[in-house]
Amino acid sequence: MSHVLLIRLAAPLQSWGVASRFWQRDTHSRPTKSGVIGMCAAALGLPREPSPEAPEKDPLAELAPLLFGVRADHPGKPVRDYHTVGAGRYPLRPRDLVTDHRRAAAAAASVDAETGDTFGRHEVEDWYGAPKRIGADPLSGALVSAEVRRNAMITERWYLADAAFLVGLQHPEREVLERIAHALEHPKRLLWLGRKSCPPSGQLALGIMACTLAEAFASVALLPSPSDAPPSARDSRPWAWVESERPLPGVGPVMDQPVSFHAMGPKHAARWETGDRITIDPRARDWDIIL
């Protein structure tokens, strides 16, 4: 028998990146399996990579095989956030003088005039505060920065505003899902919905059902809206995406199956899922949850 843990993902902002780069951070229209499994791993306090004592033990060995599904109860609205990074003047730190002798020379007069036991506040006009691309000077051997002046970099970051998703994790053993549910409400690490600036709001774990993902999505009511906007007519049949154990006709590939969350860069593989509208049982009761 299969069991499904239902998870509520709602917040003022969410962002589920798929192909993000530094200067452009996109968001998928719904939570990704990689993002949700990563959140569960953080809640359980799992390491990013195997420990040196047990290199053969995969931290994701229990979480990665979970079948994943998501129902878009309130898809939210895309929001673009405009950012500028870098440029301007910033106070120098002692390490800035050590890692760049040119910066130290430019600030020498201000530093020499300082009195007291503290380093004080020193600025060098038009020089960026934190040295970048530090390396040894080929002539003197001193540590220098290849970027002492930097223009502002313009970036854009996309979010989903006022969205609420019902996520399901399916597993044959109920005990596995019970541990995940407990961890989500008592996390060992901070949780966020795709990005660190997007903490979840209210209750996450909504209980465990003895059924499949498709049956669970069809038998429970829509989540309460995170905004005051009235529900639209289309909300009665929300879209849902359910993972398939194998490729079948009508099933498409998705490249968000987590393989590892190594600090040097995560790795993903393909999985298979179907997307369709769900007709919710009209007898489904409303939720009594903490918003």
C-alpha cells in the first residue's frame, strides 16, 4: 500500500529556479522536486555530501526515490525584482589592506592618521569594498586583486507572489513520511521555498493518507488562498503534476530529479511526470490549518 504526505507550500513570495544564472534568476511556475527534497533534507539535518567516515552512504538515499506530485491550488503571479550589485564606496576592512597593496597605499594617509585601539572607518573613492579575483602578483609575489574597481551589475530575479501549492510525497512505508512530516514542523535547519529570501508561512505538514498521489489530490479541498482575492471559476479544477515511476505514453521528462546537493554544485537527472487538471471531490472538507 502506498502512503502520501501532503505538504502546504505558501508564502508571500516563492522562487523555484530551473536554469538560473547570477544575473538572471528565473522561477518555475510550480515547486520542483529538487527544491522540495532539498527542503526536506534541510529539515532532517542531512549533510550535503557523504561523510569521510562513510563515503558509500548517500544522504539522499531515502528521499530521492520518493514519488513527487504538486497541485497548483493558487498559482500566484510572477513578480520581477530589479537588483544592482556592486559599485559605490564601502568602508575598508583590515583584510582589504593585506590582500591588495594598491588599496593599502591609497588608504595609507587615512590609516596612519587614525588613533585609538580600533581600526576606524576608511574609504577609498571609486574603489569597490571587497577585493575580487585575488592572486599573487607575478613580480612581487604580493596578493593583489584583479578587480579593484567594479561597475554596478544589473540583475533581475523572478518570484511567484501569493501562491499556494499542495505537494505530495508518496512512499510505501508510512514511517518514512512520518519522520519527514515531523522534521518539517521541527526543522533542524532553516527552510525556504526555493530561495533563502522566501521562508514558508504557516503549517507545512498536513497529514498522511493511505492512497496514491492522484487519489490524494482529488480527495482533499483547495488550500485557503494566501491573499484576499476571491477564487476564480478555474480554481475548481486546478492543475496537478504527478511523477511516474517509468516513461509511458503521455508522460514527459523533467530534469529536476536530485542526485546530490554538493556544495560545489548540485546534480540532477531526468524523471517522468504527467500534467492534468484535477476534479476535486465536492464532499471534500475545508482545511483547518494554521495559515
